Amino acid sequence: MKNATTTVGNRAVVSPEEWTASRIALLKAEKELTHRSDEVARMRQQLPCVEIHKNYVFDTDKGKQSLEALFDGRSQLLVYHFMFGPDYAAGCASCSSIADSFNGITEHLKSHDVMLWAISRAPLTKLQAFKSRMGWSFPWASSFGSDFNYDFGVSYTAEQMEAGAYHNYKKEDPIIHARYKSDGSSDVAMLSGTDLFTYVKERPGMSAFIREGGRIFHTYSAFERGVDILWNMYQWLDRAPLGRNENSFWLKHHDQYNNEQNGSGKSCCH
């Protein structure tokens, strides 16, 4: 019996033979993308590095620790710059959805000579309380009182924002506090318990470091869409029948969804 419809959404309804032919054509494009991704990964691993001379100190569950101590005896350190400023009441919902995958990978990374830490500017007590609420166990350090976030381009002062912050390797347009308008980020700012201007003084990102001979080097940082690949949820949604299917804000902390949530929306500021 033939299909009663010829389309489902924007998809044509075809025979199994036609579907297989289309899938093989897409597979070619996917393989090309994979090979290009491998090439870019090699370029990333050959990027020059910069030695770190500043003595950064962080608050952790084990007390005050230096950047070197965060390596925990390993040669490589990956940092997720988690948006959680001192004036936030909760962590950024988007960063939280990325961090939801960290518990399952930290032990794998450790066994491969790599430490993974989240670092935020909020005081440690706030991070610990939110970490408990979310059920997370990965290492999370506070850079409160440190230059770390500012030096690595993920935190900005009000003056920097109003003058036009240098972020993601380019200068932004000035953001005037009193005139700042929402681009959809006000909803996710509200989830963090703060106003929009205060919320966007923090930015998401990741940085990589290597330790050799008692010296520490910065090898890589990425921001904005550069951290999309770390967003495990989106890798699945990109393969779902309707894709990301975003047209309004939808993302929440994982303990705030309810049965009415329909999943149609957009993430926020990334």
C-alpha cells in the first residue's frame, strides 16, 4: 500500500530504495566533514603556545589551589569557563546543559592524562550549593578575586562593556548599561537570578593548558559557537528528525522542566 501522504514536514516520503540513495549521498558529505574536522584538530594541536607567568589561585573543595595544582599531577588541563558570576543566584542554564555531560567523562579524561575543571567567578559556596542541586561531581573551582576570567576573555567590567569589550578575538560594539536591549538572553538571565547586563558580563568558553618541566603553557581557547561541539545535547538534536527546532527560548536547568515543555525554542546567548 502506498503512503497516503507525500511529505512529512519538509521531508518527502519515498521508497526504501530512494531513501537509501539519499542517505548514501548524505554519508559522503558527512565523511568529508569528518575528515575536515580531523584536519582542523591537527591544526589545533599544532597551534603555538604561550607561557603562563601569573600565579593564579583558586578556591576549591580542597582549599586554595594554584593553576598548577589543578593539573592534579597530569600534563594537560582543560577548563570550561562556566558562566556563574558573583551576582548570579544560579549558574547559566546553557552552561549547565553543557556541564550535565561532565560527570561521565572526567574519569576517562583523567586516565588519558587530562584533568577537566569548570571555573567560575562566583564564590565557592555558591558553586558548591548549585553543584549539589544539579547532582554534579566534576571538579569546580572559584576564581573569585582572581584575574583569571578577565585575562582569558570570559569576564568583563561594566566599563569594558560600555566601551566595547574585546571578546572572541574581536572588539564588540559598546553595550550601554541603561540602554541594553534583550536579544532573547533576558530569559536565561532571569534563570540565573540576575539582570541582563550583569548576566552578559560573564561569557562561556573553554581553554586548554599543558604542563612541562614545571612550566605551564596556554595552548587553546574557544568561545561562542566554538564551544558548540562540547554541547552534547545539541549533537543529539542535530540528528533528531526536527533538528534543533528552535524559535523561542526553551532551555532550563534540568530540574526545572515539566510535562508542558514542548522543546521548541532557542538556547540563549551562545
